[in-house]
Amino acid sequence: MVYLDFEKPLADIEGKAEELRAMARKSEDAVDVEKEAAALDKKASDLLQELYKNLNPWRKTQVARHPDRPHCREYISALFTEYTPLAGDRAFGDDHAVMGGLARLNDMPCMVIGHEKGHDTKSRILHNFGMARPEGYRKAIRLMDLAHRFGLPVIMLVDTQGAYPGKGAEERGQSEAIARCTQKCLEIGVPLVTVIIGEGGSGGAVAFATANRIAMLEHSIYSVISPEGCASILWRDSEKMRDAADALKLTAQDLKKLEVIDRIIPEPLGGAQRAPQQAIKAVGEEIVAMLEELKGMKPADLIKDRRQKFLSMGSKSLA
């Protein structure tokens, strides 16, 4: 278990409980030791509930970035059957930060596309930590075109700090690719739903989240810039990221009030990383519910619904 900074007291208690159980396995007084360990478990459970009862925006940012949160690959593997990955943008190459392909959700044919961060050093480097290059967005455009042609609903899973800002990406038209991907989201005449499963950063996330329905996991974040980047620009001090996180209104709860998103998906106590299968199941149920809302709508009505959703943004205030 990887513990976040604010979870250190919890790490101490759970560590002591595990030490006691390790001693019990070597001792004849296992029953007495187990009682002490159970008492520590209860104390840890109470502390976990207290820590997660009212997370501030910066702590939610930390949870959203937790390395053990389930990523796109885990969601696809658990929720979809007959997944057939499709690769390449038919222009430059294949971007491993974006994965997608044809699949079935509860036996319904669909197209699933998402950001993949990787789970260890090797896979994170392969997937560029979920930061897509232009060819990743052009791959997504190609897959959305395919879904439109065959009348398949599109499911997007967002988990990215933002689009990759490297020199090569800029040379190959990063901003243009993001803009065209966003445009394509607004044009396709099939149901389009998005779930932000971790981080939703900047235009790199918007290009996958211009959907009819948008849901966020309870402790995920969605913002125009990272708290650190915002603090560096506004205060010339990245250490003010906590103030920036408050100001950005990046939590699912704030964004629901602003009507930027439609649904909040509850997470297991302690975050999706503590019970990945439970979190994945909840996301699957929410995707099915969102698609059910759009079932039977004509292509023109789906496009109109999507456009109207974004044209009406900004009319709500948190004041």
C-alpha cells in the first residue's frame, strides 16, 4: 500500500497491526495478539473514515494522482468483453498514451477510448504517463469517425495531467490535434459519454470530455491547469498549490454545482485505490445508466444536446 502524506498516521497504525500479525504467526499466543491487532484495525478504520470525511481540494488532487488507482486498462479489462484494440493515426504513428478499440459493454457493441498512465516505471514511460501527443488525439478522431459510421456509442475514460507539451508534439500540431478532437466530439451523431477516473487536465482532457454526459469519480479532479502550474503563474511560487487547488474549483463536487459535469460516482472509503474492483463496478453501472438516458435519441438530437450542454456552461455561480 502506498500512503499519501496526509495518510501517514494511518500508515503507522496499519503497520503496527501487520507487525503484530507477523509476530502471531511465529508465536503460540496468537489469540491474544490477534485481539490487539483487531483493536488496531478498528482504530485504523475510524481514522480512515475521519481522514476522508471532508477532503480539501489539494488532498483530493493527491488521491486522484494515487499510483494505485485503477487505470484505463483495468477498466477496459473488467467492464468490456471482446475488446479489439485499434492502433495508429494513419499519419505518423501510434501513441501509447491513448488506448481504444471496439468492444462490448453488457453485450452492446461500442467504442471505448481512454488515457492510459501505466502502473510501473517501465509501463509509465511507454505510455508517457498518460500525456498524449498529437497522434493520440488523431487516433481518437479516427476511432470516433469509425463509431459514427457504424452507429456505435462512444465511451471515454479520462486520466491525464494534460497533453504532452514537448517540442516534437508541438512541431506535429498538438494544439490543432486537440482542437480537431474536441470538434469531432461535437460532430458525431452517436451517444458520447465520459468518465473522469483520475486527473482531467486542461485541453488534453477536454478533447475527450466534450460529451453528452460527463461523470467523475468522487475523488477525481478536472481543471484548466494543474494546481502547481496555476501557483507558478499567479504567485510565482509552486508551493502555493494548496491555495491554487482551492481557487480552481477542480473537485467533482464543485463542478457538479457549476453543471460542468452531470454525475458524481461514489468511491470506496479511502479512495478507488483501496477497493479497485468496487470502484470499477460503480463506474460500469454509471456508464450504462448514462447510455440509457441517451438511448433512442436521433443523431441530430444527440449533437444538439451536446452542443447545448457546452453553450450553457458559465451560467451558474458557486457564490
